Amino acid sequence: MVITSVIISFPCALIFGGFSALIDPIQVTFAATTTMTVIAFTLLRAESGFAVPLAGFLVDTYGSRVIILVGGILIGIGSVIAGLAPSLLVFYIGFIVLSAGFSFGNPVIMSIAVAPWFRKYRSRAFAITTCGVPIWSICIPLLVVAIDALGWRTALIGLGMASMVMMIPGSLVFRRHPRDFGLYPDGAISEPTQSSSISAKATITVKEVIRFSGFWWLSACYACFAFVHTGLAAQWIPLVQDLAGVGRQGAAMIATMIPVVSLFGRLGIGIASDYISARYVFGFSLFLMCLGLSSLAFVHSLAGAIGLVVLYGVGYGGFAPLRYSLQGWMFGPNKFGRIQGMLRLVDTFIGIPAPILLAFLKDVRGDYVVSIYICVILVAMTIPVAIRLQRAPSSDEFNTEPVKDVRG
């Protein structure tokens, strides 16, 4: 399932991650502003964010196979509608269908599906599961070439059809829970004695999660990340063109290298969180992101763009597996899909307006300077919150950190 998740992350990398390559040609086709074009990306983010809680519940209840299968079909249908759209309104409708497909077939759902199969090595499993996006992102320059040679309509439809062809058979690999097949997490030959003794106690209800203040602090961290990365990912290419002063192909290459470099963060930081408290690793990832954004914000040249790629790329990459391992550290493995869905719902409210706001500031000012400053400040504010996160009381039995003896 882990390897399959990498393979079928194709649409998330090239349609979601490569959206900035579509901005200029779509503006020309529909005579639209940057803000009007980025609304489509916002619809993609909005609907997928609101539907993930439902998808998480469905995966916990019915398993991931059917959910991912439906997601692949909807991605194919949505790409055809958007690619054949005669107007911007129909293009929006196509992206709504497309976003519904992302909701049921994105790496979030795949990570929820993988979670029950790992305990000791859960962080590294998440790290590998989320590597599909940076690996497939290597193809973004080819997407730019395809758009320039064939037109954005043909390229988008082709991506959607390819996604559907890959996801439908890929969905058949997924299984619900190891116990359904007489197996145990991490490939163990029997249930660990400690886990058996605490399994009845180590549960947490959705009501307890909502009442726990740490859930809302974690949601605030995720929301700031969502605002920054969602707002920037929608327009990496024009943003880098503006601030670094490079051409379209050069900007496309830089935009490609961000998710590619994130591969090192996903693996390195993801594995590190198996040995170091996830909250400290989370704070370190945010620190790297802040340095990378500051590089481009204050050094308007190719050097600033390189700093963005290296520092932001690694930090952003580390956040991908930490999103799931940090949740497991704070709340344990129970209700994993439901809790992840709630966290996604919270950060969606913040992530929705981000692309529109940053694009609007660009339309008003004529550059992305203020937009990048806002992102630097938000990430910097999140760091001290991240390193002070605490575990939920009901998940204490899963604590893997050394416990200090405070008795006299």
C-alpha cells in the first residue's frame, strides 16, 4: 500500500502542484485576471478540504479501496469538464468535480489507510507514503512544455485520464486493517503484550479531542501552514518570475525543485520523528520554511530562489509526514481518520482565501513583495506554538518519550 500510494500520487503532484503553470494560458483564454484564475485553485482547495472529514470518516468505517476508486473516476471526469470549458464559469464547475476527486484520492486518504498497518515505524511509513508528490513533481517542466505545445486544454484532459487509469487499479491494493487478515502492525507475528494491555484504555473520543486545547493549538499551526503553502503553491511560477527575475521556464524549474527537494525533508525529518519528539521536529521544519521564504523575500535574485528551494523545500517536505505522526503522538492511533478530517476542516477555512488574497495583493501592487512578507511572518509566529504542543491525556499510554522521575 505504501508503494502504491507513491505511484497514484500522480494527480496531486501534476494537477494540484502544477496549477501555477496553467495560470498564464487560462488568463489569455478567458481574458481573466490573476485573481479570477486563482479562484479555480481555491475551489480545488475548498471542496477537497471540506470533503476530507467525510472521506476520513468513510475510510475509518468502510475502508479506503472504494473511496480511492471513486476519487480516480471523479478526477478524470472533472479534468474533461474543465478542459472543454467554453467559459470561466464552466471551468470552475470542472474544478469543483476535480476537487471532489482529490478529496477521495489524495495522500491524506492514503496515509489514513496506511496508519493501522504501522505502529513503531509509523513515521517512516508516512514519510515514504508522502514521497509520491515530490517524485512526480519532477515532471512539472514536461507539463509546461506540453501546455505550450499542445495547449492547456489537451494537457489537462490528458492528465485527468492518466490519473484515472492509474488510480482505479491502484485502489484495489488497499486493505482496511491488518487484524482482518490475521496480521499485526509492523509485520509482527503477534500483538505486543504492552499494546494488548493498554488497548482498552488508550482510546480517545471525538468529544475529548474537541475539548482538548492542544487540538486547537495544533489546528492553528496547520492553518498557518495551509495559508502559506496553499497561497504560494497556486502561483509559484509567476511569483518566482516576479521576485527572482527569471523567465517562465526557469521559474517552472524552480517550482519543480521545491517538491523534489522536499523528498529529503519527507524522508529525513519523517524518520527523525521516530526518535525525536515530533513537536521539536515540527518546530525545526517550520524554522527551515521561514528561512527559505525570507531568502526570497529579502534577496530578489536567483540566489534568493535557490535559498527558497533548499530551505523551504526541506522544511515543507518534513511537514508532510509530521502532519500524521504528530497527530499519532498527540492522540494515539484511534479515530485516526476522523481526527485528521477535523484538523483538515479547520485549516481549510484559513487556506481557502489564501490564494485569492495573495493574488489580489499582486494585482493591486503589481508584485508579490507584500504577499511573501505576510507568509514569512505567519510561519515565524507558528514556531513557538509548535514546540509547546502537548499530548492529549487519553493518549499517554502511547508516549514514546522518556518519562522523567519527578519524585523526591
